[in-house]
Amino acid sequence: MTEKVARGFVSRLFEWSGALVGRKLSLIFVVDDEKIIATTLAAILSQSGFRAEAFTNPLDALKKAHTEAPDLLLSDVVMPEMSGIDLAIQLREVCPSCRILLFSGQAATSDMLDVARKQGHEFNILSKPVHPTDLLAAISSLSASKADGLDQIN
């Protein structure tokens, strides 16, 4: 997804984000080795009322989680330093209440997810390119499934 395309959907994002208004602030870590994707998704989430921090290296996100626990990890699956699945598993050890939402555009992802499932890990996944409306709907769905939900800035 290009920045131009992502920004073109910002006006529609507020429709989805309206369902979460009026709750406490949530922190979302956005991790993708492609800087434009990480920063664009973080900008979309910020404009929709979330606190979002972009990372291009999953190890940096994991390090930051030790000092500030995210409410949600939004991560690409296939990255050079560490897979998003391995990041999610390790992040859950540090932040057990963190929700996980993965995205990928590669076919190899399903094999990686099968291995994780066999190890007892279950993750939600979106296909790349992630449409902003689909992203916010998935976050809203995760929020609805948790009593303490993901929340936006008032």
C-alpha cells in the first residue's frame, strides 16, 4: 500500500473508529520491515485516535515492550530479523494481555502459522495490502472480543 492510497482512505476510517470513541487510550505497535508501510499504518491509526508507534525492526519493538507494554501488536509476518509470529510469541511472554494482529502478502505465511498453531499459538491475520477499513474493522473486532477492549484517545 502506498502512502497516497492509504491517506485517501482516512476519511472512511473515522466511520470505523467511531465505535471505539470514549474509552481509555490504547498503544499499538506497528511492525513492518518496509518503513513506508509501518509509518503509513501508524499514521492511519493515529489519525483514527490510537497511540501508534512504528517499528521497522521487530527486535526494537520487543525491546520497547519491556518498558511500555502495547495493547496491540500489528505486525508483518515475513521480516529479516525475526518473523512476526516469533515476535508475537515473545511479546506475549512479556505482555500476556497484548492482542496480536498479523498481516502478510506471502503464501509461505500459512505454513508458518500452521507451525505456530501446532505449538499452541493462535493469531489473527490480514492479507497485504491491508485496506485501512479492513484494518480498523479487525481492530474493532478484537476490541469487541475483550472486556477491556482497545480504545482510542478521547
